[in-house]
Amino acid sequence: MVTEQQLLEFMREPAYKPMTYKELEEHMGGGDAESFKAFLILLNRIEEEGKIIRTPKDRYGVPERMNLLRGRIQAHAKGFAFLLPEDKEHPDVYIGAHDLKSAMNGDTVLVKILSKSENGGRMEGEVNRVVERAVTQVVGTFDNHEAYGFVVPDDKRINRDIFISKGEFKGAVSGQKVVVRIINYPEGRSAAEGEIVEVLGHKDDPGVDILSIIRKHQLPEGFPEDVLEEAEAAPESISDDEIRLQGRRDLRNKVIVTIDGEDAKDLDDAVNIERLENGNYLLGVHIADVSYYVHEKSALDQEAYRRGCSVYLVDRVIPMLPHRLSNGICSLNPQVDRLTMSCEMEFDAKTLKRIRHDVFTSVIRTKERMTYTNVRKIVADKDPEVMERYAELVDTFNLMEELAMRLRSMRMKRGAIDFDFVESKVIVDDSGKPVDIVKRERSVAEQIIEEFMLAANETVAEHFYWLKVPFLYRIHENPDSEKLLHFVQFAANFGYTVKGKGGSEIHPRALQTLLEDIRGTKEQTVISTVMLRSMKQAKYDAQSLGHFGLAAEFYSHFTSPIRRYPDLVIHRVMREVLENGGTLPESRIEALSARMPDIAQQSSERERVAVEAERDTEKLKKCEYMLDKVGEEFEGIISGVTSFGIFVELDNTVEGLIRLSNLNDDYYHFHEQHMLLIGERTSKMYRIGDELRVRVDGVNMVEHTIDFAIVETKAESAERGGRGREFTGAAAGGRGKRGKGLAVAGNLRSGVRGKSGSADGRGGDRGRKPGAAASGGGRGKDGVKAKRGRKPGEAAIDSRQRGGPEAGNGSGRRGSGGASNVGPRGRGKGEAAVQPRSARRAGGNSQSSSIQERSKGDKRAWKPEDDYNLDRLLGNEESSKGTTAAAAEQIDSNTAPARPVRNDMWGLPIRGTGGIIDDGEDPDDRSGKRGRGGSSGRGGRSASARGGRGPSTASKPGGARPAKKPAAGAAVANAAARGGVNTGGQQGVGNRSSRPAKKKNDDGGAAPAAKNSEQ
């Protein structure tokens, strides 16, 4: 008799060539008619399962030898998908929308590899065959078109509507939520065809929204009749004879309590603690013995296997077991006898090592049904009223806290990773409408139960591992080395070092140490989030592979058999081993070993479905809660940064998106390595952990999404409140000294041809009223020369205005002004001096020559690897170097040391942004080496019309220094003394780049640039 394993191994041999069924039968040994018939049945079955392929010439082979790959489809809302191969070592395969053919999300398929990238990274393929359908029913909104209808699926990963013929409406009308069974799957350009099997109700009716999510994830609601009959047959109480016959240890005289939430009904764990005479702790963890009532392969067992776990939605619970068991005979209710599986552990009082343990069946009677709130009031709050009520248990709870905190401390020392993320609960009324969102507190009471359950899970896992019996373990594999390396590099950019054992191996202790180091810092959220994303998901497995996050060598789920199927299976194995004297018969070991991998996979998959359903209902109700809050403003923190926008989480844990297309104050670039959005012009940064004030712009109840708009960042708020900025009209300046614009009267805007008002640079003086002060260079004329309309002998500008003590730090470039009152040529009065991208690109050779000139003055040119160096991005390089010439200049002038100045994406220094308040000047600029001929200004202009990047050497970080108004021509004389005057009337060279600069605020730091409506 040929087995499946023999046949597959034969086909996988290197010398194998595709054979017909007759050739295969002859090669495998032949036989009589019965064996030949069995062989054909086997061949057809494994072909249907996709394990072998039949070619057009009726020859058979395994997929991997025919350039085919088996796996599961993970579809995207935009139409494309990825194949997640069953071979875990094989990389994912990208599948375009046209190559999906009839495959849908979750289907098991065979994919043909079409191309591979040169470095072996990305692969592309097309679906060759659908082996198994995952989607047979779809929940969506019905749309009636009289002669036919369509159903728009709720699951956006199914991006094709389902066609419904007129005879299959089943009374459904437009706007109703329906469940559709797919008859024909989509092929080519044709839509899928289906029939309506259930009408849930109108989409706006109460309860229909949650019901739609239940149907979408195919969650069961009721139980089959045979399951309910088995549940009803369970006894309501336990007799003494039953206890005695089973040989259970009687613990009914011990002080045992349950500690759960106020609304919990399925109480499946209880604890007790004692101080032994030798000073050691004796901890007992007692779990409801559900396996005594749910027998293997019974209707109850099969239904629990299909469900996998209980699902906790916002307004209801879908239990794994009928309420007759989960809330009745299996629930450890107070003052009643219950059958349990117990694990007792003795911990050394000094070292806290577990010196002995015992696992056994038992019967208990809990003393009290405690809640987390009351335990917290006793242990932490010392509430006299609650302490009086539970006076005889106060010492017990204090001892529990003592042991739990010591266990937690020891767990942290060994390297367990503790992410302290905030969870929330949506409160709904009787009609299902959300009325509030509250944060779930993780008090000392929750920590007590958490530590005790962890200790029991580890003890049970290790105990049965060494007995060498089939078991289910909860594993958390080591992170992918490449992802972990990216995280280490990411953390290094914040100045944190993650130590490893060499190579890519990093112990979880190093990660927990990092979490402790960043606790309370601004970067705590961003680093914790990126660390979590670099790790793998925990899952169930028949092999004990350790738990990375807990830094545990052995770990299982033993403590919740009422709501988790793996726990129920473990209890069944434990009780069977205990009844057989600590071992199992060989035949039983083989049978369990064959079934455990399937149970582990099924349980892991059902767990993921439950998590997705819970998230969907929570997202739905949070959106509904925010419906009447559109237009209101909230404080929030950036929880995610992507290439399409910024996710912001409010204090109540509601999350919304600020779309990149709505950030119209700049062009933003996504820096994936550091998860940053960086403004191209302003260099404003957004990253995880930054605080913002946002406005709710809209709520989409179809997509279950919320749109936010930025009101202001925390830095802008602090600058506005603490520094008292007065933006009475100073517009953005040119590219000269960034943000060093000057306002003559404090409320003048861009000077433009034909408009009145002060202006700098080209075209800024026409239309100026006679006698008005001005600064800036014209078309390369002598900086000393007065402009049109200026009275001879007048000073270029009052030095007491913003931007520094010295007059006229503008730009001498052609086509863009240098001071804050400068606008692009032809821009009307009151408009921001900002140019659109097209204008910046039009600089041609002028712009490229300008960049070359700037690069000469930079200490180090921008390099590709700087894209991964956050110090370079933030300008922190100088902080680690020795005293620079700029620092010496600061000391000589008795000024406060300037903060490091960061560079933009092109390696150019930035004098501050809206995201980081930067009061300092660029040390490079103050060295006086930027311009030609030794002058600070590129064009060799006067101080009032200094070109390019030449700053005022007298400017002081932190604010403008008052100075006396110079006499006529004084500024020119000062500039000439420094060799900075172009006395020959030579046209200004240098900063011709059209890139706009930023406004200057009162303290010398650059303010956010004005919004450009042309963007």
C-alpha cells in the first residue's frame, strides 16, 4: 500500500521526471485491482490538494520542481496581493492585480514565479491554480439596479463587487446589509456572481454594524443542537463520591480567591498563597478542569476546535463553549465546589528560585469573588472601607503583592520585554451606541494575577516537556535578523546602543534594558513601537521553541481552558498523564503527536481571526463615537508615519490620519529608515512620538476611518505661548541667510513691482514711496547705491528690526529677495514669498552653480549614507566635536553657545523649523568663508544687501540685539572695511537658487514658512 509520504518523497528526488499514473503505479510496486484503485484515489486527492501537479500531457510532479510555489494569498485593497509561501524560508511573492485571476484573499494557491530581482529580493508571480477557497461568503451592502443588483463587500481586500441576478434578491433592498454566497468566482474582467442567503437589515439599524462584522469573519453565534444537548447533560454540582473516586486532592479548606474584572462571568482561574515555616512562599494556581466535561472527539470538543477561542467584541462575547459550561459548572464561582487542575510552586524566600512544584487534579471552594478594583483599593489605596469588608483577606493580598512584585522584578532582570501600551474600552448603551471611551488601567491587582499565571504557565510547560509527551506550547520566535538590525540602527540614531552577543544575536535583556533607558523620554513611544514591529507574532506550536518576549525557555497556555482551545487540550493531556502514572502508551503518544501540529495551526489562525474581529468592532465604535465631534480640536501624539500620511492617537486612544495630500505648507519626503516626514523647503519634521493639536475633519463610517487636520505642533504652541511671537506681516525671505528676513515697519509684506511697501532684491523697489527705507540688492548694482524712490543718503534699513543687530542681511541673488519682505517677482502684496516647485526647478544652470558655490563652504558634503544618519539629519554632528571656530567666536563675544544647526535633505544648514526650535546661527556661516573675495556675502554687497549665505557676524543667538540706527552710508562703510563691498558695480554672483527661505521670529529662530497656495 503506497502512502502519501512515500509518493511525495519519490517525486521530490533530483532524478525524478514527470510520469503518468501507470508509470507511477508500476514504479511503486504495482499490485492487485484493489491496491490500484486505492492508488488512483490517493493520486487524485493529493492533486486536488495542490500537493502534486498534473501536466497537460497527464504526467505528475511536485509543484516546486515545476517552478510553482504553494501558499496563501494576502490581498490588498488596491488590487495587488502577496503570496505567503508554506515554505517559511521562501520570501513572499508579489502578485499584480491582473495576475491574481480568480484568487481572493486567504485562498490557498499555486503561483508561478515570473521574475526575480537581481539581488534576489523581490519576486513576482501569477496565480496558476486555486487549490482551496477561503472566501465562500461575503458580507456587504446591497445596491438594487432593478434588472440586477450588486453587493459592495465590507472587506475592502475583496475589491470586486458581487453580481446578483434578479431572481436571487431574496427581498433585499438598496442600503441593506446582506450575506452573499459566491457561485462563480471572478475571471478576467467579469465580476464574481453570487446569491443572497441572509438579509441582516439596513446598514443604519442598531446592531447591524456589529452583526456585519460577525458575518464578515464568519464567526459562529449559536451552537448546534447536539452541542447544546451535551452541555445540558453536564451536572450542576459535584458529589463527594465522585471526588473520592477520581483521587482528587481536596483543597476546599484553603483560602482560595478569584480576581477578575467586574463584568467577568467565566471565572477559570483562582489563586492562594501561604508563608511556610521556613519563610518560603507557597503559591497555588487552580484552573477549572474543563477537560473533565468536554471529552475528546465529542460534539462539544469539535465545536470548540472550530471556534478556537472566545471572541470579545465591544458589545458581546461569542464564547467557545456554551454558557451552561462557561458560566456554570466550569466557572469557579464563590462558595461552591469545583473540579480543578492545580499547580503548586514553592519559591525560596531569598533567591526566589522555584525549589519544588507539583501538578495534580483537585477540588476547591473559592472564598471570595474579588475584583481588580477592590484588590487595588486594599493593596495600593489602603481604602479603610474595603479593607474592613475583606479584613480576613488583607494579609493574603499583601503577601500576594509582595511575591508578585518580586517575581516581576526577577523576570525583568532575566530579560523579559514589557511593553507598556495603553489599552481602552468602548462603553456602549443598550442600543449599542458608544457613550464613552475609557482607558484600561493596569494596576497592581492585574499585575498580581499576571505574574502568578506566567509562573504557572512556565512551570507546567517545563514539567511536561521533560516527561516527553505530546504537548502544545506558546512560542515567540527570535526576531528576523534583518528587521532587528534595522531597529538597532534606528535606536542608534537616538544615541542608544543595543548590545548583542556578536553577529545578529541579541538577548531580550538588551531590549528590555533599552525600554528602561527610554522610559519617560520623548522618544519612548517611537522606539517602543518600532521595536514591537521588528518582532514576530507569538503562536502555538507542538515543539517547545522558547518565548523570546518573556525570555522563557519553556512556556505554554494552561490557565484559560474556558476560552482557549489549546489550554483545553493541555488539560486533557495532563490529566491523562497523571492517571497513567506520569507517562502515556506508545500508541497514544503517536496519535497525539500526529494531531498536535494541526491543533496548533488551527488555534493560531482562529486567534488571529478573533483579534481582527475585535479590532474591527472597536474601530467601528470609535468612529461612531467621534461622529458628533467633527470640527472639535484635541491633543494627540503621532503613532505612525507612512508615505501617505501621519497617524495620530488622541488621549482617548482614538486614532486618525492626517493625509499627506493635506499637508500643503511644504513638500514632504518620507524617510523610511527613521520613520520621518521631512519638509523639502522648511525641513519641518514629523515622527512617532511628536505631540500635536489636531482638528477632526471627518469620519467615514463606510471605511471606518477618521481624518484629522493639524492645528499646531507642541513646539509651535510653546513658541507661540512662551516667546510671544508677533507675526504682524513679516513674510518669508529668500534663500540668503535662511529666515533672516527684516521687516521695516513690522507689518510690511512682500515688495512687488507696482506695489507699495518695502522690498529687497530684484523688482522690490518699484512703486516704493519716496523716502521709504529699504534693504537688499538689485541687479548687481553697487550695494551703496540707493534704489529708485529712495532719498539719497538714507540708511538702508533700521537695524533695530527683526533678524539681528546689523542692518540688511538680505540676499543679493537674482530673482528672489533676501529679506523677509521679499517675494517672487510679480507676487502681489500680502502674499507669501514662496515659490512653487516648478519655479524652483526652473533655475537651470543658475541654480546648479549656486549649489556648487554653497557646497564649497560646507564642512562636509551630503553623502548617500547620510540618509541613515539621524545625527546628520538633525545636525547633531557638531555636538560631539571639539571647539570650533564658531564656538571660539561665541566665547569672545560673551554670548551663549549656539545650538547645533542641522542640515536639510540637500546638506544645507537650517536655522530652525516648526518642529525643532533652533535659536542658533550656523557656525560655518560665521566663519566668514562663504563669499568670494573674503566677504561674507557671495555677491560682495553691502551689509544692507549682503548676498548669498553671508550672515551678520554680530548677530546673537536667541534674539536680535538692539543697536543704534546708523547714519547714512554707515552700513556701506562697515561692509567695505570687511572687504565685502562690490565697488566696481559688478553684478552679484552666487545664490540664484529659487528655493524660498523662512520667516524670522523675534528670538532669532526661523518660524514656519507661510503657506503657499500654489502648492
